[in-house]
Amino acid sequence: MKKALGNAIGFLGRMSSQFTLIIGVVYLYYHHPKLNLKYESCSFEDEPGAKWVDCNQEWASNFGLPALPNMTTLFVGLFGIFMYRPVLLQVQGFPKNFVQYGIFLFVQGFFANFGYCGKLGVVNGFFSIFVAVLAFIAQVTGLEADRMLKIKGHKVVDCVADEQDVSRSLSEAAIKDYYPWTIMSVFFCPILGGMGVYESYQVKNLKKAKELDGARLASQNAAKWGLWAIMVGMVLIGSLTIIGVTNLPPAVVASADDDDEDQYGYGDDDDGDGDDADGDGDGDADDAADTERRLREFLGAKTVMAADVFGQ
């Protein structure tokens, strides 16, 4: 039960890092470095009064240290994901406990979520901090995740399981093909998911041939490719969805007051909806020329009416 709770907290933390990576991709999409390198306008000597302000200062700001804040969310999200898969960071043994993981999640929330992509960053920042609090509680109550148990007591560069784990994993019944997992992963990323399905098929064949070493390796590869397919697919789908929604054109709201009139019965387009309320077909609202013309028409109509009355 304790191990299951520890794994659940680790899963929530990984999900926060995965969404951090999505925010990083979206933010970098709108603040990407610009490949604008100048040469003809540059010189080999300092220009008078320039004080070595380079003509390619824009390049330095896009690819130098000033550009790192735009990539903070992306790097922290990648770090949080690689922390558990694959075994790259397990060699360094971080995190060995939930205190270390909680500190990382706090840093992720404060420095890599708040301040990026509006409400998306704020929501995920609070979620990261919430999971960090859960991690601290887990440490107090003695919870540990599977990964923490595997590296507990090992040397810094020792990531090999003990002999008991190896013998158990070599038993034919313990070798899984992960077929449902890899088939589902195809819908997230067809290329990586397809490689996972192939490895799952290899597990079945190797187990029939009693090649348990090869079956165990194929089983690990199937789980790895399936996990990568789902993670990469979720990042791509989430990033493209957010970018697509934010790039939608603003909705054009048609005004119901396109024939708005003033007290004289003429269209003044006074509601600011941009329609041609004067009805003269010139594509604009009443200007000075339109007003003068309408005044003449108004006076002319009154003169004709007066003549008709007196003529009778």
C-alpha cells in the first residue's frame, strides 16, 4: 500500500513535469530564436561611439545567456520527465527520497511555471506545489516509490538490480509483452508506438523459443517505447492544441444595430460597429461631405413641401 501511494505521488509529479514541458514548447513557439545573422553591415573594428555593441547583438540575445529565460520551462520540464524515464538520471541517484523530489517540484512551480503562458502556467505551478507538499508528507510518513527503492543503498554509478530481482525477472511468467500498452501508444505516436508493438511481438516469439534473456530485453524495450510514444504524443498533442486555439481568429460579432439613426432619421453609425450606416454605398459612415449632402436634400425636401402647400 505504501509503495502504491509513493508511485501515485511520483506519477502526479511526472504529469506536472510533462505539462511543464508542454508550456515550454508553447512559450518557445511564440518566443523562438530568430536566425538573423548579419555580415555585410558588420566591421572588424569597433565603430566610433559603439563601445563594441555588436551588429549581431540580436543573435547574442537569441542564442546567448539572455535567451535562457525563454527556455527555462522547457529545460525544467525535460529534466522532470527524464528523472524517472529512461534510467538516465538514476545513475546520479536523484531523487533518492521525497524531500529531494518535493524541493524540485517547488522550484519547478515557482521558476518554470509561474510567469509563463498566463493561466496555464499559474494552474500548473500550483499543481506542482501541491504535489511537492504531498511529497513532503510522503517523506514524513515513510513512503517510497519503486524507483527510490531500486536505487536505495546502491552506489552512485550502480543501477543493477540485485540477484533476487534478476532471477524473478527471468522467470517466464514474469516477462510481460505489454501488448495493450503498446497498441494504445500507437494512437499517440505511430512511429514510437509501432516500435513498441514490434518489441511486444518479439517477447511472445522469444518466450516460445525459451530465450528468456532476449524476451526480458524485448519486454523492457516494449515498455520503454510504449511509454515514450505516449509521453511524446501527449506533449505534441497538447502543444499543438494550445497553439491552435490561441491562433484562432477573433470571432466576428455582427451588430444588430447596422441601421442606427440619429434624431433626424439619418444613419450616424454612432455605435462604433464599423458598418456603413449612412447607406450611400461609399463604404464609410457619415463624413462632412455626406452631412452637407443630406442637409441640402433635407432643405430641398422642405422647400418642395412648402411650395406644394402654398400652391394649393
